[in-house]
Amino acid sequence: MKRLVVLASAGLLGALAHALNIAFGMTWEILWALVIGFALSAAVQAVVSESEMTRLLREGDELHRGDGRSSSPPRTSSSSSASSSRC
């Protein structure tokens, strides 16, 4: 009976260690990306003036908006019920 308790606790500790290892790995993957993102954002804010950033964002918006003509055909939407009824 004592051996069974020892094996069960060892299995539980192993599972707990594995879960903590996975949680730490996921936290690390998210954390380094956030740190780099915030560092890049801070560098841009330190180097580029607010008026320059506003001008650049407006230019980009105008480029995407264009004059209403598109080189690609318009997209049509289909509802899920209509598409699911066609087999």
C-alpha cells in the first residue's frame, strides 16, 4: 500500500512539473514578443515626431482608400445557411 502511495505521488509531481514547464514556456513565448513590440513602439515614438506620424498615417490611409476603383473584382458574401444548403 505504501508503495502505491509513493508511485501515485511521484506521478502527480511529474504531471505538475510538466504542467508548470508548459505554462512557463507559453509565458516566455508571449513575454518576449510583448517586450520587443513595446520596445519598437517606444523607439518609434522617440524618433518620429507626432506631426510626422500623423502625416504618414494620413498618406497611408489615402493610398489604401484610392479613388474607388479596384483592380480586383468585388467580393461577394454568402451566408452560412445558403452555402450549407448547397451540396
